[in-house]
Amino acid sequence: MAIGVKAVPLSFVAHALGVSGAVLVLVWAIHFRGGFAWEASNKSLIFNLHPVLILIGLIIIGGEAIISYKALPLKKEVKKLIHLILHSIALILAIVAIYAAFKYHNESNIANLYSLHSWLGIGIISLYGIQWIYGFLVFFYPGGTTAIRSESLPWHVLFGLFVYVLAVGNAALGFLEKLTFLESSGLAKYGPEAFLVNFTAIVTILYGGFVVLTVLSQASSEEDYSYSAI
């Protein structure tokens, strides 16, 4: 299935939204929340790593990995390698981000895994890891037979999009949760930080939407086992 739009223009919009989202979350974490730290008396500096690494890693780099197959005018094997590397980076950054959240909670005497956001987060990172392992074994090394790869690809794409959409939605839920905590602690509901967080969540959702649209769009050239298989 493909919509009647070329992938490249849509990918340019996605790139712009990705850069915007990265800038916004960095401004929030550094300017409004005081920066980052792995060890600090101010435990909030540890937590600040979580939204930054999730958005830049799992959402933006993960999104770029997804659209690389449709938007890059390169040979299939090159795109496959780029796809694998970007997803690997996204997965690693997401794992570090989740560890930072647990570290913040543990050192601040806050309970773990009590919210819907945290439950979904653990499920999403688990599914992402399973998807990565399956994709590596079937499509990269040792690689499945032609029949297995052909039959697996549509499900690999659809399951990957399902996990990615979940990740985008959960990221937006995370922004809402954190902003609610901050506002309950005295942050102005109509202040610049609140607006920044909300705009960051909106940009995150728009970016995810354009990633999905790019996957559903028309590639510049059709290749065996490309996304056009769905």
C-alpha cells in the first residue's frame, strides 16, 4: 500500500521536525531544568537525561532508521546497513534513558513502575529489542532464506510501525506526566516552560506522523524486499 506522494519531500519535513524536536527538548532540559548529570546531589539532573535520550534516540534516530529505506537514494545493502546502525543507536540510547529514570527514582526514593507511562515504556523497549534481534537474524546475519525474508518483511514493517507509534504516543504521555508533576509543584500553567513542553510534545507527534507517511509513500525506486512489499 502506498499513498500518491513521493517519499523524499515527506522525509524532508520529517527531518525538519526531528531537528526542531531535538532543539526543543535540549532547551527544556538545559535552560529550564538545569542541564544533565549522572551523579549529582540534585537528582533532577539525572532524570533530565531520560526525555532527551528518548526523544533524540528512540523517536528521532529510530524514525530516521525507519524512513531510510524509502528516502535514501542508495543501494539496498547500504540502506539496510544504515537502517540497522540507526536502530542500534536508538535502542542503546533508549536503554540508557530508561536506566536514568530508574536511577533517578531509586536515588530519590520514588517508587518505580507505578504509572501507565512506565508500564508502556518497559513494554515498548522490550518489543523494540525483539524487533531488532529478529530483523538482525533474518535480514542481516546469518540471514533467512529468500522465502523467509519475503514472507517476514510485511510483518517486520507493520510490527515495527506498531512499536514506533506506541513509542511516539508514550513519549507524548511522558511529557504530559512530567509537566503535570511540575505544575502541581508550582510551575506556571501558562508560563514559557509549560508552553515549551507542550510544543515539544506536538512536534514529537507530528514527526512520528510524517515518519509513518513516509513509509506509506512512493519510493524513488522499487527494489526487492523494500517497504513497497506492504
